[in-house]
Amino acid sequence: MSTLVLTLRRPAGRPGALGLGISTLWLSVIVLLPLAAVVVRSTDGGLQAFWDAATSRQAIAALRFTIGVSLVATLINVVTGTLIAWVLVRDRFRGKRLVNALIDLPFALPTIVAGLTLLALYGPTSPVGIDVAFTQFAVLLALLFVTLPFVIRSVQPVLMELDREMEEAALSLGASNLTVFGRIILPNLVPAILGGAALAFARAVGEFGSIVLISGNIPFDTQVASMFIFKQIESDNPIGAASISVVLLILSLLILFGIRALGRWGARHDR
Amino acid sequence: MTVDRPWRIGLRTVALGYLALLLIIPIGVVFYRTFEHGLGAVYDAVTTPAAISAFWLTITVTAIAVPLNTIFGILCALALARGRFRGKAILDTIIDIPFAVSPVVVGLALILVYGRGGWLGDLPFQVIFSVPGIVLATIFISVPFVVREVTPVLKEIGDDQEQAASTLGAGDWQTFWRITLPSIRWGVAYGVVLSVARCIGEFGAVSVVSGKVAGETETLTLLVEKRFQNFDIAGAYAASALLAFIALATLLAMTLINPRRDNE
């Protein structure tokens, strides 16, 4: 049977080659050409100018804060995301389907609306009197909002597939809930948690829309890298903006490759 | 349930409390603030000439970007799922770049190509601070969605039916329209819904390249920002509520498509 299929299999036909050609062309024009322009033109003013722009005190401060706050947001997501995924898979309560659907809201809601939304509750006109606007905590809050779904949506399907018998066996042998979670559930979830966390981190590092209104963009305090780049473009310094963009771009690509490596590692360890 | 009842209730409370504080209550407050002065005020705020023009610009840009990326997405998914060629892993990685790159960098990249002094800065028509720039930015950020939704479906269904069809004499187009497309349609639909939501909601990249001329290059999300900066808070809330309704409709569509997609 397999030999029959093999003989029937055509070599990559015309539409396949055409599709590949069109795809490559599209990606080149839409994605690669602009990104190449950022990399190449970042040195328009010479390597020294590139280096000065990328290592200016304000740029470094913005990058450091961006990476720091993104790490904190990612760590919080690892805990809350795993917890929420567990509750959505293993718990039963009224309105669970609604809650499950709402998890994707941060994906669907425009980021500028997300920022405005957080500002409505945690800003100067807060109905509960909590005003964190223009603080580093506000930036963290915005990042937590927009990255909420990543870990949850990554962990949920793995948790659903997980064999319950092992857990039940461990419990019947006298293991506590914590032991079962730490020894049986968690090890199975690690690849999914890390994958979701990497996506959340990548998203947080580049985030802009949800931060614009709530951060106040205070240099050396609440200014994130994307806001710094935006300000450089506004003050008609696109080449300087390109320099720090290259740093951000390299970071994004590293995360992307990390996610791919993680995916392969998870696939090998899972089954 | 393998977990004791008090544990379960405790974990549930923490999880739902976190979601309430971060997601549900803030959205509730925005809707309350929007409609506290009555429907009339909201209607007035979303039917000003600037708002109507922003709405139509957003729709137009989405209507250009989504179909193009859907065609690209299906072609690319076919290449990734069925093709065997060198550089497949690279192609696969490039597709994810728009997910990872900051939208501001996307906007800057377009300025460096199409702006004053850019690589293609001398085109006969204006791109930056004009509608073509907004369209290009929106296409960039919505590239991955259809590809990412369709590729796994194509891998899952395999190519047995396609091969059977071509053995029986069907042409490539016929096979695609009669066999492949019907079996991936819900995957495509899901990708399209995600793309539409992303296109309508895009802010960062568009904000860099648009120039923000009211009535000309201002999209809905830019209108929200401008109104807020101009202390027209009620107007900003009204436009936000409109966008939030679109987001909720997106969620509804996702929830409806999901089970069908799983059954494919």
C-alpha cells in the first residue's frame, strides 16, 4: 500500500511552486524589505553614530526598564496563567464558558482601548480611588492585560490531554495535593508554560498601544523602548530611532528562535 | 476532581479575582462611563464627521489587508504543509516575525523605505502620512494569522483525498476548490476573524505612518488617542466602546467557529 502511495505522489506541482513563489515575494516585500531598511539604515550616520544612539543614557534606561518590566509581567503570567488554565480545565462552576471566552478579549481588544480601560479604573478618575497612572506599576498593569492569554492558551490544551490516572494513583497512595501538582502535573506542563511565557515576553517587550496613555512616558522612569523610538521618530530622528530598533529587533528574533527551540524540545520530551 | 474542595474553591477565587480586577471590572467601568450620560451623547460622539471618516478608513484598510493576507495565508500554508523545499524552516520563522516585532518598529521601517530620503522615497504617489502607508502597516502586522490557523489543519487532514482527486483526473484548481478549500474553510474563517480584529485594532504601526490628519488619515484607534489627549474623555470612551463592541463580536465569532474548526 505504501509503495502505491509513493508512486502516486506527484513531485511538487505547478500550483505548489507558484504558491511558494508568491508567498516568498509577499513576505519579502511586506516584511523583509522594511526590516532590512531598519537594519541597514541604522548605520546611515556611520557606526559611531549608531553606537552613540543605541547606548545613550536614555536609550539604555528605556531598554533596561522594558526588559525588566516585561520579565516581571512574564513571571506573574507564569503563575496566574497556569492557575487560571488549571481552574478552567479542572474546576467546574457556573459561567465557566463565558470566562473561558473572555480570556481572549485582550487579543481582540485594540491596545489603545486596553490602555484607556485600565486608566478608567486605575487612573486619576478612578471610582475606587486607586490612581497608579504614570507609574512603573501602571506599565506593568498594561503589560499584564495584553499578555494575559498567552500562558493560559498554551497550558490549557496540554492540561486537558493530561492523563488523570497518574494523579489519582498518587493521591490514593497518600500524596498531598501539592505533591501531586509539583511532581506530576507541573513537569508535564513545563514546555507549555515556557512556550507561553516566551510569547508573552516577546509581546511585552514590543508593546506600545496599551502603554501610551497610562505610562506618561517619563524618561528614566516609565519610558519603555517602543515609546522612546516613537519620540525619536516624532523629533525627526529616524536614524537614531533605527539604532535602538535594531537592538529591539535582535531581542525579538532571539525570543522567536528560543520559542522554536523550545517547541522542538517540548515535542521530543512530550511523546 | 482530584483536588480537595477547599483548595478548589480557593484557587477558583484567586483566578476569578485576578481576571475580575485586570479584565472584567475595567471593561465594565468603561462601558458604564460611556453610557452614563445616555445613548444620545454616545450617538453624537460616534457620528461626528471625523468619527465617521475614521470608521470608514478603518473598514477600508481592513478590507484591503485581510483579503490579501488570506490569499497569501492559504498559499503559504499549502507550501508549508505540502511542499518539500529548502529553507522551509526559515520561511516558517519569518512568518512569525510580525508577532514579535514592536509595532513602532514596523512603522519606522516603512518610513525608512517609503519616507523622505527612503529607499523607495520617490514613488509617484505618497505612501507615508497617507493611506497607502496605513495599508502597508496593517498588512505587515496581520501577515501571520491565516497561515498559522490553516497550516495545522492542512497537516492534520493529510493529502490522501487530494491525491485521490488528482488520480481521478481532477486538475490542480479543481482539486483545490472541490477538496482542499472545503476542508480548511473553518480554519480560514478563524484566521480571517483574528486578522480582522487585529487590523481594526492596530494602533502603534499606524500611528507612526499616518500623520493623523483628521478626516483623511485618522483611523478609529488614532481617534481614541487624539480625543483623549484633547481632554474629550467622553468622546474617547464612545469611540472605545464602539471598538470594544467589535472586539466582543470577534470573541463571539471565535467561540462559534471554534467547535466547527475542531471537527474538521
